[in-house]
Amino acid sequence: MSSEKHGAGGAHPMQQTSSMDCLLRDRLAADYADFCRQALREASCAAAEPDLPTPPAVAELQCSWMSGELGCSGESERHGIVRIIDFGEWNRREGPDFLRAELELDGRRLRGDIVLTRRAEDWESAGYGADPRCDGVVLHVVAEPPPAGWYTRNSRHEEIPVLALDPAELRRVLGYPRRWSVEELETEPAPLRRLTAGQLRALLLGAAARRMQQRRELFQRRVERMGESQSRYECWAETLGYRVNKLPMRMLARRAPLRELGDNAHAILFGTAGFLEPVLPERAGDEARRYHRSVWDAWWPLRETYGLSPSRRLPWVFSSVRPLNHPHRRVAALAASAAQWSELRPLMLARHAPELLKRLSSLRHPFWSRHCNLQAEPLSADFALVGKERAKDFIVNHVCVCDDSEESWRMYLKLRVHTVSARVSSAARRLLGERADLPELLTDCYVQQALLQLDDDFGRAEPNNSGEYPELLGRWSRSI
């Protein structure tokens, strides 16, 4: 699963971390959280400015809302406290986004539909106010606070309660960086270079532990809403999507729930994804046509149940994707793993990580092991549906994170990888400066996770700082 740790004779600042227990892990996570709060106070965090750095996609908002990650209660604009009892059914057709939801509004129990938009004004620009299909809407959820005096109304000119999502929760769930008021915030190149080896070790462990803790909390929200097996299935789908197709893969897993796939995993997943056409282009080979025919025949009687209207189609990205990571092949990997889920699910604990890695990286399919998409020529050899590094990514970000055991923490500290993302590499150079042991440091998974957390919390504090971080990072004092 992982190679040997760094030799005892070196000066590597991360030595002996694998012996740390969960109690120390939790203390370091708490220390890091306190450090962030102090930094917020010192930098005069602009909590009153709710603007998000980039507008979130409505599909992403809906997916996070449906999973319960954005919470299930809040104060509406003029109608008291809202508490969601049942989020309802995510609509596949035109009309309201969530059907037959149940909620409590200022103590009154209501049943009806929910619409979620980025801005309150999008209600009118999308035509909901004149659409009789939206007369059953009982709640309008928005990502940005509505303008003063805003009034959401249906075609009968009845007012609909508005709930604005918490900006802090949105930032956390969607992975946006903190918002800083930068008037008094000093920056400097490589602020961590001033830390001792013990201080650097404590900071990186604290940041990694905090990231693990936050992800576990989000996962628990999903579990409360959808159950553990479906939640893990969605996490696996996200992992298979890499960065560019993470969202559509997650949406696909939600639209095609694990419990409904049965023997029709390929048909339901490919059909819901929008990848099935009645006839393949002429350039498709005979093998592709045989596979397509079998999947299409199974999809045809299911299309009304799982098919999505044009406005609900999944936002796939096909450009700048390696052939082996084509969306068709990612969906095939999800279908292949869904067929073996009863065997894979018990392995999703830290103590079974080596076997899980082996099973995930050995997934095969008669057609998809030799094809990149439904129309491509066969490959020259068989290729695994899931590479080892992708399986490791799932273990680090989901298996270890969701397993709160001592063994999981030890696994988290020991696991090593051989790839470094551009974001991690950039953060490492800007935080640590040029150091001879940097390539070796970045082979530790938890070091990469720590750098991502530091970048989330501090890396974009000043938009015009030429990539520098706040100098206050160099004031971290805890050492181990």
C-alpha cells in the first residue's frame, strides 16, 4: 500500500509521525482551527461581505442542497425559521427543482415544491413567476441574499418565502477560500521557512487533521440524508470524475442511486448521463455496436424513469481530458464498481485499504478495458478502468477521512503518492520556498492535504499579492 518512510538518518521534518495517536491529532486540529480564528480577528475578516469569488453553478448548489451539506434549517426573509424535514425528489423535468418536499415554516408544517436559484432575481428571469407549474412552490432558496424589498411571487401573485443560504457554509462546502479584509494584512514570500522542523511538523499535521475533520463532518451530513452506502458511492463517483468532471459524476450518482441499479447499471448510468443515442455513427466498430445494442435495449424501457430533460442535462467536460479519462470510460468504471459494490463496500475501512486498492485498480470490463469511448477504435492493449493513484486518492480523501479509528489516522500518515497537482506544487513553493527535500516532502499524502488546507485558508487572502501568503503564518508556535 505504501512504501517505507524516510530513513532515520535524514533531517526530514516529518519523521515519526505515524506513531501519533488520535488524541494528539484532535489537539493539533483544534490548535490549527484556533490559529485560523486568531488570524481572522487580526486580519479583520470581511464577514459582512457575502460575495462569493466566482458564482457557483446552480447544479452544484442543488446537489449540495439535496445532500444536506448546506444544512437543513435557517431564517427566512420575512416568514420565520425554516426547517427542512424532507428535501423531496430532485426533478428530472421542467418546473420546480425539488418536488413534494416537506418543511416546517415558523412552526407550520408545509408540503410542496422548492426552487433553488443563485440570485433571487433569477426567479423572474427563468420565468418561474409566470409558470403555473411553480404555483405549488413553498420555498425559494437563494445563494445570495435578495435585494432589499424583494418579493418572490407565483403566477397567482402569492408570496413565496425566501431562504438565503449561509455564505460561510457555502464557502466551506463549495471549497471557496476565506474572504479577508486585507487593509492590515502583511504578506511575505515563503512564510513557513522561519519555522523550526518541529513547528513545521505540527502545523502540517494540524492542517491535515483539520481538513480530515471538516471532510468527515460533511460526509456525516450526507450519511444522515442518504445513508452510508449511497454516500460512499457518490464519493467514489466524484473521485472517478477527476477535477473537471467531479460534479457531473456526483450528479449522476445522485440521479442514478446505487440501490436502483441492479443488473442494469450500464443502461441506467449511461442513459442518465445522456450518452446513449438510438444509432451510433458509421465510424463505430462492430464491437461497439454490439455493446451499444445490449445497453440500449435495456435502457429503452427505463428512459422515462431516468431520462433528463434538456435543461437538466449533466454538465460534462470533454475537452482537455486524456483519452483514458473520457467521461464514457469514467461512467463505465462506476458501472463496473457498482456491480461489485457488495464486495467493495466492506473493504472501505482503513484496515482493509491494501485489499481495496488492489480490487479497485483491477476493475476490468470486456469492452471498456479496450475502448476510450463508444465511438473510438479499440486500444492496442487492455487498460485498467481505475489507476492506482486514483484509487489511492479515494482512500485518502474518503476512506481514511470517514474512518475515525486510530488505524485510519496511521494509514493517513503513512500513505505516499507519486503525483503532485499543480496547485499543491505551487502552494509548496510559495509557502516553504526552495528547499532540497521538497520533492520528498510532497510524496506524503497528508503533507499534500495540509498544503491544500493552508491554501484554502490563507492562500488567496490578498488578491493582488503576487502569490504570497500572510506573514502571520510564520508565527505558528506549536512544536512536536
